[in-house]
Amino acid sequence: MSTSTGNDAAIKGKYAREIFVSRMLKAILWSIVLQCVYVSHVLFLMNTDILHPLQWIKNAYTSISSIGTWFYLLPLGVMTFAQGVLMSKDLMTEASCVRTRFGILCSAFQPRNVVMAVLNMVFGAMIVSYYSALLGDETNILSRKCGSEHGKCLNERNLYLLSCGIWIGFYAATKRQIWEVRCVMFPMVQQLKSSQVKMRLGQSVLQSFKEAVLPYIYFCILYWWCGGYLREHLSGFIGLPIDEDSAIPVFFWMKPFLTLRCLLFSAIIILTGRTMEMLFQVFLTERCHFPITDTSGDQVTLNDVLVSPLPLMKRLGYLDLLHIAERDTARQAELFSLSLPGGHPHNWNGVVTEVLRALDSFSSGLSVAVCDINRASNGPLLPSSPQKSKKLNESCIAPTSPVLSSPTSPSLRMRNMSIYQANDLNTSVAGNSMLYTTDSVQSRQKKDLDLMAASKQQLNNALQWIRRKPGINLLFGEMEDANARHLLLHSQHLSWGAQALAHLSAASLKRDIYGVVQKDLPAIIKSLVQLKNVLERLPLHHHKRALRPGSLDLRLKAALTSAVKRSLYILCSAFGPYLTELPLSEDLRQVLSNYVTYKEG
């Protein structure tokens, strides 16, 4: 029985991965297709001839339909495919929480990130070479004819453009790996893939040209600083002299030819990466239909997806659950049905157990994050006030019942005189000597432990004091909001789960003929109220770090808070007359009374 269950789980896990891989491959292939579209548009614009429009169209068509144009595009397609595979690795698993800036820098030097940066640098050089060749000028070769003895000299214009492409590729990869959020965000409203691509593509083109300006300025500064060293070393390495006629002067950024070419190539490099990210978002967030029950034995059911280790599949399951709760009445009835034979609500139990577990886990984790923020905001600046930090630590820990020590415990350092017997003096003396020996050994051990604990505490205080130094604290100090931000960035599916439970509970009044939902209604209300209280305790602006008003984590916090309140309103509107009959505490009844009377904002 266990072997067959394990085989079924392996088959279903393989099927879930196949869904992810198939969507990822579609996104990569469409990214290559869009690159062909970009090439066609560039060739069409570069052959512009307003005075002779027919000749313009003819030349553009000849360039676009040329075999050489698409033959040289094959290496770019291979490079794009490799980049897409590496980018998809970041979406298969959730990134761990990094609490220090030094940890963020260290994570940027992971082997996969280094390989991604190298691929982007090579891709930047290939983009420059490919488009330079398409434009038909002499910048597509590394050497040029000159009047020297060798007949050829180093073409610094080509070196400048290649260096710019390599720098833009490195800059884009580094920015994406360190500063940008690497997670799939589902749209608020599901649309057709073609509509999403049309809407986002124009935005990506304009954004790419804007983002190309700042790294180009950085490149100009770097080339002004060390461009001469690069030119001299490359000239000696390939054995070509430097042509002084084609040398780039100090004010090379004022050359319109170089500036326009570099900005164009930089925008294309950035646009390629943005296009792939956009296509990943479009294809991976498409809603998927999951069956409630497994009729054939090898289907991936909704319960299987909700407990899947793949974050993307879990979010697709929550999205489908919300769709069922809002508008799919047929699958609602199947979700409320009983198993045959047996008569157990396995479908509903699996769904509600997993969703409540996710909500409670998020609430507990966010509560710990709130305590960390408050401790960092109100804690002592120096380790010389341990009493205040002790009170702050105790305020975030649930009180526990005191442990009563036994009267014969050695920690009391008292001898129990009841062990002596008046009729046996020798035994009492022996027992007394053994008691003194044991007490002295335990006292020495306790003193050693106290000394070690005191030394460890002093060392921790010294480390904390060093970490609070301005420069060291900036790099090695823990960011008190890191855990909260990490939890909020991966909480989009929880808003769907909260609303799905509320809609299903409200629909159970008409469609749940067996009453399988009623037993879980108190647990659902308790989890939602607990999550609402934790979200209200989370500060928006806190110690030394003010979150931007439009940042993603704040928007997700607002969305989750609205979803929880909306869910409580749905429950109170449906079960308002019956709330007094539910086994709820007085605190919960008081909170729900505001929702029953519509006084909660």
C-alpha cells in the first residue's frame, strides 16, 4: 500500500513539474520570436528614406528576408534559451530570507548568478556585433585599414561599442540578481495572453530606453577612467597598433554616432531581459483547472497542488480554489460531497486543513517579525542596559508556567535532614559525606557554567556594540524588517485562500447538504481574526528604514488586509444571526460585532 502511494505521489509530482517546464519553454520560445520582431523593426527603421518610400520598403524587405540576417540570429537564440533556463530556476523555489546587506552581496556571487552574469556579458557583446553587422558599417570588425606598416589598426570605435555591450549586460544581470524581486506576481484580473503581451510590451520598450541612460553614464565614466589601459593591453594582445585618427577623445560622449548607437544597443539588451521576464509572468500565471477528485488514479487534484513543494503550483492551486469559491457551483458541490464508501468529507477536509495551516503559519511568522521590528525600534543602543532588552524579549514571548523545583533539588544548596535516621549513625555520617561531596561537585560545575554563560554574554554584548558602529552596522547589521518583507512578498496566495474560505462558507448555507463546513467555521473565523490583528500591528514606517509608499511589499500588505476584512464581512453577512450559537470566545464575538454592524473600516 505504501509503495503504491509513493508511486502515485512521484507520478503527480512529475506531472506538476511538466506543467511548469512546458510553460517555461513556451515563454522562452516566444521570447526568441519577439527578438526576431525587434530585428525586423530595427532594420525597417534603419532603412528609412522618406523621399523614396517604395525604395524604403524594398530595402527593408530585402534586409529582413536575407538568409544571413536569420543565420546570425541562431547564436542569439541559443544564448536566449540558456538565459531563460537559468532565470526559470529562480522561479521554481522560494528564495530564503537574507537579513543583512552582506548576505545579499554574498548571495549575488552564487555559482548560478555568476554564470548568469557571464552569459549576459557575452549576450551583450553578441547583440552589439549582430546589430552592427546588420547596419552594414565598419564597426562590426575589430580592426580597420589604416596607413601604418601593418596596414591594419585597432578600431577603437568597435572596442568602445563592445565594451558598452559587455558592461550593460553585467549591469542588468547584477541589478536583477541583487535589487529586484525575483518572484512571480499574478495579475489582479486574468486576461488573454495576447492582451497582456500587447499591454506590457509597449511599457517595456519605453522603460528599457529610460533604464539605458543611467548605466551608459556609468560606462562613460569607467571608460574615461580606464579606457586607455584597455586599449593599450588589447592592442598588445592582438598585435595591432592604435590608430590615432580613430582614437576616441576625452569628450567622446558628445559624439552623436557613439551615443546613439550605445543607447540603442543598451536598450535592446535591457529589453531582451525585460521581455523574457514579462513572458514568464504571462505564461506562468495562466489559471489552470484542477479536478477535485482523482477519477483515473494519476491526475493531480486540487489537494495535491495545495501541498505541492513548487511555489508556482501552490499559487495556481489557490487561484483555482478562489475561482471555485466565487463562480464554479458544480465543483463546489463536488467539494462538499462525501466519499463513497465511508461517507467522509475528504475533499473539504484536505482543502480547509491546508489553507488554515498556511494562514496560521503566516500569522505566527509575521508576529515574530513584528516583535523583531519593535525590539529593534525600542531596544537599547548600547549593551550596557540589559534589563531593558530583557523586558523587550519577554514581551514577545508567551508567558509560561513556572517550574516548581523539588525540595531535594541540588540547586537549592540545602541538605534534606529527613534522610537521616536516628537509629543508624554510621549510615547518616556516610550519607552526609556523600551529600557534601555531591554538593561541592555540583557547585563547581554550576560556577563553571555561570562563568561560561557570563563570558558568552560579554562576547555577544561586544559584538552587538561593534555591529552598531555606523559603517559596520550598514553592512553587517540585521535589517529588522527583512523577515516581514520576505513574508509579505510571498503572501499573494494567502489573500486568495482567505477569500475562498469565506465564499465557500457562505455558499455552504445553500449547497452544503451534509453540513461539512459548519464544524470548521469557528477555526476559520479565529484564523482570519488572528491574521487581521497581526497585520494591524505591523508598522508601515519603522526604525531607520522607511518603506516607499508604492513598494511591492506594502501593496501586498494592503491587499492582504483588504482580503481578510472582506472575508470577515462575507462571513458575518452570511452567518450574522447564527454567530451567538458558534463556540467563539468573547474577544472574537466583540471583533465580529463591528463587522455585523458594518462599523469596521
